[in-house]
Amino acid sequence: MNEQDGLTGDGFTEHAPAQGWGPALIMEKARKVYPMADSEVVALDDADIVVEADEMVALVGPSGSGKTTLCSIAGGILSPTSGRVVVGGVDISTFGPKQLTRVRRELVGFVFQSVNLVPFLTARENLLVVDELGRRTGAPARRRADQLLEELGLADRAKNLPGQLSGGQRQRVAIGRALMNDPELVLFDEPTSALDTKLGMAVMELIRDEMKSRGIAAIVVTHDERITQFCDRSVHMEDGRVL
Amino acid sequence: MFLAWKEMRRAKARFGLLIAAVGLLVFLILFQQSLQNGLLTSFTGALRNQSAEVLVYRTDGRRILQASVISPDLTEMVGRDPSVAAVGRITQGTFTVTPLALGADAEPVETSVIGFELPDLGGPRFLTAGRVPENTEEAVASDADAAGGFAVGDVVRIEPGGKQLTIVGLARDAQLNVAPTLFVTYDTYRAALASRNPDAGAPLPNALGIRPAPGVTAGQAVAAINALSPELDALTRDDAAEQAPGVAQVRQSFRVIFLLYGFVVPLVTGLFFLIITFQKAPALTLLRAIGAPASRLVASLLIQVAIVLGGGLVAGVGLYAALARGRIGGVPLRFETTAVIVWVVLLSVGGLISALFSARRVLAIDPYSATTGAGVGR
Ligand SMILES: Nc1ncnc2c1ncn2[C@@H]1O[C@H](COP(=O)(O)OP(=O)(O)OP(=O)(O)O)[C@@H](O)[C@H]1O
Ligand SMILES: [Mg+2]
């Protein structure tokens, strides 16, 4: 697997510290510039942020301020134009596409704004697919998936397809999926935006419990000030800058 | 395997229909292949499956056996050539024949009768039953017509003269001009002519069967004979069958049909997978975003293509094996193993190539799209 992903001994396997040791995320002067026809868009403007190993950070800011861009770079979905990014002790600043794919698979968990589940897989299979794409541990993965579904109150929905689940249930499956690979950092991009207030609060409570009980770091992107109360602290962004 | 299989299980109808469509196309291709071969065999099988390695026509007969007449001096000229070891005269005509096995008042049928002077120079090459005729009361019939009153032991009557012949053997794939075909000795042929028209003299041969001299190949003998006179048109027996009038046109027409089908199968599978790749782009984008290697998603696609093609090929060949027997419109059909192998290989390769368009789309997916919710690769 190492060879295939172009990660050799100096990749992150050896340097990855045990969980709870060192910050989950360090970003130094991370910059993302999109060159346009006759100008450029600076989506992320020399952002600095550190998220400790068991810390839950709310990322708040107006639309277009660069929240999704920051999370994407932190999660290895985007490469920064410049700057340093260290996730779980692994410096991914200069990683190529294949190495970043592995970072996403092994170090990070994602809950996206909209599409979060594979429609032709059941709730349980949406969790198991994480293992299928990676190490293929088989039985331990099945135990983990069942345990997560149990914790998330979805044990009786395990065999349902996403289309047969409510919005809140889908979001809970997505949380389970994000935790399947035992990540260093989970990135939530507006996890409650599709839910009503009451359900949103319930899901946030669940997220908080899951993260805290596991000691996993998280960034929660939100517009909603009420969400921030579930987090340890809030980080504000504007025009691509971390304030 | 996980993804490929789960998706197919959740969309059984969709994939089932595609497999059925591919199977039907495969069946049609193979069936038409049998039809073509059956048609050509009943057209010219008697030429390909007669015993002379080389046939000599007269040029102005334009490779129609019945239209070619070889004069004694041409026969002699051929016989003198050093590349020729032996010459056997061959006559051919169409007779009205009543298959008496079907009853005394059975419907008479137009029958091709081939008379050979020497059994190994114009007689039947492969007998599936019985033996070659030994006297003027016997004939070998084409095996495709056995059930039509031409089985071994059956008696047929030449009209209007009433000469009767007993079938003593059956020749494999030996029809001429899509009609029941009888192989008889030269003397039998003459007697049959005489029974029809007592004034007819000894018939001139329509063609000559040639045995090349020792050490001379069929091709060399053909060249040597053709060089003797522009009136002579020598051909190997396979060429005589292939170059009979109409054969090339039949092959050409079928080639167009095969070409169309050969394109339709990859086109159908290619488009299908392209469409479903577009449709599930959000799911594929999500999978890439959570760390699925692109190669894994492509492998999953190719597994599905292989299952669809494999299923379609099995279904098509199965249907073909069940239905490619018996005959339609007098043309015997048969399971053609070579055609099956060739088409299985061609269609598998074509289908996989067509899937590369979908594979390219999968590879082009940008996981970043998952963050915007747009989801669909551009
Ligand atoms: N592919 C791109 N090409 C050009 N500009 C882009 C691209 N992606 C993002 N941007 C720009 O980068 C800036 C930051 O975008 P980003 O998606 O990070 O904002 P956001 O804070 O997540 O906004 P929202 O709250 O609306 O989701 C925006 O001005 C956006 O238009
Ligand atoms: Mg955003």
C-alpha cells in the first residue's frame, strides 16, 4: 500500500505520533490563490491556525471568507499555494495527489455540507466502505461499524439505504463514516445547515460527545453562533484571513 | 469488488436489462454468422467438398459449373500438361427428381446432379454415411437433404424419364445452388440424361477435376493450366467455392451487418457506463474525497464492465447454442465454435475499450467538488 501511494519510509507512517500527542493541525502562512483571467482570487490569505489533539474549534465567518478552503487544505483535498500544513504530525505541504489521497483515507474524517453518503450503499456499508478503500481489515471493521451505528442510535437503520433515512439520520451516518478510520482530525463543514434548529442542536451534541469521548480534534464550520457553544473556542475568518 | 458488486445488486433491473441487451446482440451476431455460413454452404458446399483439389472451368462459363462446357481438345490439352497427374471429367445439371420415400405422389424437387468420372476427382469428399456409388443405379446425396427423401436406402426418380436411383451414401455439406444434390458416376449421369431425352448424346464435361503431378502444389497446377490457354479457368476447390458468382456479394452484405453489430455492442456498453458514471458522479466525488484511490474506482468500473460483457456473452452464446440448429428456408444452421471464439474476443476487447471513456471521467473527478456540494465533475 505504501509503495502504491508513493509514500516511502519518509512518509507519515513513521512520523505519525500517537493520538493525543502534539497538535492535530498546524497551519503556518497557508495561502491559496486561484489565478483568474486578469486577476487572482486569494481564497486563503496566509492563514495561521493550530488545533490541539483533543480540541474542538468552531470556524466562523461570512460566506466566501475561506472556511471551506481552509478545511479542504487541512484535510488534504486541496494543496496550498504556499505555506506549511501539518496534520497529525505529518507535514503534507508538498504532498502530491496520491499521497493526499492517503492522508484523506487515514488521517482525516470529513462531514461535508451536502453529499455525504453513497446512495447505493446501506448505512452500514457507507461506514464499511472506508475500510474497503483502505486497509481491508474485515471483521474488526465490521465490529467498529456496528459499534458506531449503535452509539449514533442507528443500530436499527443499519440496513437502510440513504434514501430511506431522514436528514438527521443521514447526518449521523456521515458522522459515523468520518470516525471509521479513527482519524486525527475531523472536519465538519456546516454539519447542521440542512437540519432544523432542534435537530441541529441534537446533532451538535452528538458530535461533541463522540469527539470528546475519543479525544479527537475537530473543526466545525458554521454560520450559526449557537453552534459555537458546543466548541472549545471559535476562530473567525474574513476575506481569507484568520482573525 | 465491494463497490462494483453492491451497486449492481442495488440496480438489478438496470444492469439486468443491459446484460439482456448485450446477450441479444451477441445472439443476433452469432445467428447471422451461422446464417451466412449455412447460406454459402448450401450455395457452393458441393464445390468445396468435392474430391478434386483443382477444378478447371471454361473461361466463358464465368465460374458457373453448368454454364461451362469443356471441349475434348481442351481436356486433352490439360491432360498433357506435366503439372497434371490425372484428369477426371465432371458434369453437372439440374434435374427434376421425385423423392419416392415421401410417397409415390411426392412433390418433385429441382435437384443438382453432379456426375464424376473418377471418385477422387469430383466425387464427394466427406461421407457421413454409406459409400460412393458403384453402378448406374446408385447415388450419394447431400446430408442436409436426408430427411427430405434422400436418406441412405431411399429411392428417387428422375423426371420425366423415370430412371430410379438408390441413395447409398450421404456427403457432408455438399449442396449446390441451395438444392438437394446428388453425386453419381459419369455413366449414371449420361443414363439420367438419356432417360429424360433419348436423343441426347454423350454429355461434354462442364469442368475437369485435376490431380496435380507428384511434387506439384494445387497452386502451381492452377498457374500452369491457366497458362495453357485463355479459354481455361483453373481454380483450387476453395477458390472455386469462394469465387462462384454471388458469394462475394453475400459476404460483403454480411460484413456490413457484422460491422454494424460489432460497433453497436461496445457503443451500448460504453454509453451505458458513461451515463451511470455521470449519474453517480456525486458519489464518486465523495469517495475520492474520503480517500478512495482513483485506480480503485476505475477497477470497480472495469469489474462491472467485465460482469456485464461476460453475462451478455454467456447469455448470447447460450441462446445461440439453443437455437442455432435445424434450418430456416432450406439453409441449414449450425453452432460455429470459431465464430463464437472470435466474437467473444472481439466484443470483450471492444467493450473494454469503450469503457475507457468512462474510466477517463472517473480519473478526471476532482475530490474538491465534494466540498462545494456541486459534486458533479465538469
Ligand atoms: N475553484 C475556485 N476558483 C476560484 N475561486 C474560488 C474557487 N473556490 C473558491 N473560490 C473563492 O475562494 C473564496 C473562499 O471560498 P470558500 O468556499 O472557502 O468560502 P466559505 O467561507 O466556505 O464560504 P461559504 O460560507 O459560502 O461556504 C471565495 O471568494 C470563492 O469564490
Ligand atoms: Mg463553504
